[in-house]
Amino acid sequence: PRAPAARAARRGPQLPEGVQKKKTYTGVSTKKLNWSAIPVKNIQKTTFWAKTKELEMESPDLLESLSEEFAAKVAKETGPALAVAKKKVKELKVIDPKASQNFGILLNSSLKGLTFEELRILILKCDDSSLSPSVMESLLRFLPSGEDMASLRLLKDEYDELCTAEQFAFMLSNIPRIEPRLQAMVFKKKFFEEAKEIKPDLTYVIAACEELKTSEKFGKCLELILLIGNYMNSGSRNAESYGFKLNFLTKLQNTKAHDNRSNMLHFLANLLENRYPQWVNFRDDLRNLEKARRVSDDQLSKQLRGMKKSLTNLKKELEFHKNPESIDDRFGTEMNAFLEYANDEYEKLEATYTNMGKCVAEIISFYGEDPKKTNAEEFFSDIVTFCNDFETARVENAKMKEAKKREEKQKELKEKEKRRKEQKEKERKDFIIDQQGEGEGVLDDLMDALKTGQAYNRDNRRQKPRQNRDGGKQNRNLQRGRSQTGNSQSPRNKSNSDNQTDALDSILNNTPTSRPGRQRANTRGESKASEALQRVRAL
């Protein structure tokens, strides 16, 4: 009978009904996500992690992208105080010099313009229109001791001989129950301000808890992170996790990609924008979270406890003011009305605060964490930090995308310019080769035209042979040269050769050349010679 129990113990805590065992990944070599896994025993039917369906988002290309992007690497002194005129000790009859100095500062600053009698009436009537909480708190700090105040009351007949500070202290000592009276006035003045501050804070926290519980976009984002983490953590102690503590969200950017230019947060932002754009704006569902994280539970608790204590003290103090000594004393009337209103407001604030604490505990438990060990401010702050970092990653992704486009465009322009230069060089080389081949044909055509006589244009035939000024001398030199060289050519052949050479020079230099004889050339021959001439000039 003990065997089944032992086997169950080895298997670990039993999963709630409807929760499937997490998929096991093998052969994964990526960087690990160092989250704090939610213990299986904390996974209840009502928790968020019991409803996750992250495997619906799994795809081969997603896992391949993770393996590529996050592949594991191979191990390798202050200024002087304002001077105040000192009174001689002998002029002070009761209070000490320090108290006298403090009263002097107060009378010359915050209470300047009020006579002692006017201030006494304001305090008796509980009229705080001209008295701020800070002024009343200063009065409380500077009040002489009970013994000194009793001594001052005995100096009524010597009032004119007292210094200004002691005259002021004498006036205060003659107001019935001056210390608790001022404390009640300070509480009344502050109560409305504190209640006005506390109400929105309580509302922000309650609303933020509801948003975290109902936001489908934020929940899908967490499921996607769970899928990524379980894949990357395969083979480690955090493999096959059912959930993770939300403080891990602030550490996503610590997992760098293989190129160290981006991190897991950039990857997640790209993934949501490209594949799941309907979830990428999950931050819009958490509008009250930023304000909620600034709310201090300790501060709220302290304020409410102070309110309760002050209300209790005020209720006790009113017992001493049922029969006022002066017609100007309205403490009982004013404070009884305030006490009734303040009690109602306090009960509402206390109920809302209790509800806020319940909501915070529920949302922390909803995400599988222990409310007793998890600080609400840190819990909210971690999520806000993640939201802010996520938006920053989106902006950085856009910048990287633009930079990549510019790089690709510059690369394309460089390649285009390189191809243009290569094409230009190729055309130049082809032109040289073509011209070289064409030049040989041109010279052949030109020599044929010279031999057939087609190189001589019509204008040259119509011109008379140009007589050289010293032609006779040249003829004699020519005859002498022929006899000396012993040329075997006949005079007629030699004359034809000279004429062809002169004609070629004339054509190349674009000058007319005479040709003996009146042989008529046809138009086709002239055109052919002219074309050959243009091709030679082009070369």
C-alpha cells in the first residue's frame, strides 16, 4: 500500500485539473533565461499560469529564430545663520533665550501683520483661514513648558515690563488648553488635504489590479515569454516551468543576441509586431499601473493610523469644551461638526484601503507569487519597468531597421556604380578592339582606291597641274637621284608610285593633290574613297 504513495511523492506535487504537463525540449543550445519559476504547488485553478496555452504559439520558424539569435557561446560647512539681535538675559523673566529667539523669528515672518489680540481670537474661534498648518506646528514646537506658562500667567501686572517674546508667550498661556487646541486645528487643516491625496491613490491601485487581471494582451505576452523560456531553458533547472516571477520581466534585456547588438527584449518586440500585432500594445491596457506603483502601502497605512489616533484624541478633547469660558471660544461647536464629517470620511477611506489590500493580495496570488513575501510597490514597478523597456526596444528596433535600410541602399548604390564602371571599361576595350580591326580594313580599302584611281576626287581632276616654282631644278635633281641609285624602275612606273604617295598624303592631310592625266572616275568610286577617308580620320 505504501508503493503508490512513494511513487506519487517521487513524481512531485499533483497538477490541478485541466493543467497539462509542460513540453520537454531536447538538443537546444541557447542562452538561458534566469527566471524564478513558480513552484508547482502554487499553481491553482484560479491562477493565471493554470490557463496558459503558450504551445498554440509555437512554430518551427520561431524556435529556429530563437536558436539562431540566442545561440550559446563557447566558454571562454553651511553659511552662517542670520544674525538676530540678542536680548540681555536679565530682560527675560521666564522663557529661555532660545525660545525668545524662535518667537522673534516667527513674529517677524509668518505672523507679521497680526497683533497678539487678533491671533488670540483666531485661535479661540478655530479660524484657520489665516493660519497654515506649518505656522500652527511652529507654535506647538515653540510653546513654553507647562511650568513656564503657569509662571507667565502670574506676571499679568508686569506685562508692560516683559520683552516682546515673553508678552507673546503670556498671550498664548492665557488661551485655555492651548496645546491640544492647536493640535486639533492642525489635524482639521491637514485632514482634508490628506483625504484628497489618499482617495486617488487607493483608486489607482484597485484599478491597476483589475487591469492586470483582465488584460488579454498582457497575458498573451507572458505566455509567449513562457514558451521562449521553456525552449531556451531545456536541459536546465528552469526547464518545463509552469510560470515565472514577474520580476524576471526586467531582466529580459540581459539576454544578449549572438551579435551583442540586440537582446531578448528586441526579439520579443519584433516578434509581437510582426506576428502578433494585436497584442503589441498591451501597455494600453495598463493605464493605471504607472500611478499605482508610486503608491506606498506603508505611507497609506501610516496616514490612516494617524487619522484614527487624531480622531480619538479630538473626541476626548471635546469633553473639556462643553462649557466654554469665553464667548469667542468656538472650539466645541466647530470641532464637533468636523468630527462627525471626519469620522464618515475616515470609515470610507479605511474600507477602500482594506479593499485595496485585498485586491493587491489577489493579483499577486493570481500570478503565483506569495503576497506575504512580495512587496506591492516592487511588483507594480517591475511591470512598469518592463513596459517602458519594451517601448524603448520598439523604438530601437525601428532605428536599427532604418539604419539597415540605409546600409543596404548604400551598398546597392556602390554595386551599381561598380557595375557601371565595369561596363564602361568593357565598352572602352571593345571599342579599341573594334577600331583596331576596322583600321586594318580601312587601310586596305584606301590602298585599293589608290590603285584604281578612285581616291582622286572630281575637284582634283579639274585643277591644272600645279607648277613648282623651281620645277626644272627639281627635275634635274630627280634625274640625278635616279641615276645615282640605279633604280631599275621605268620612269612611267616611278611616276605612278610617286603620284600614289602624293595622293595618299593629300587625302590624309585633307589637301588637294594633282594627278596627271584626265581619267574620269565614277561616282561610286569617289564615295568609297570618301568613306575610307572618314574612317581613317576617326582612327
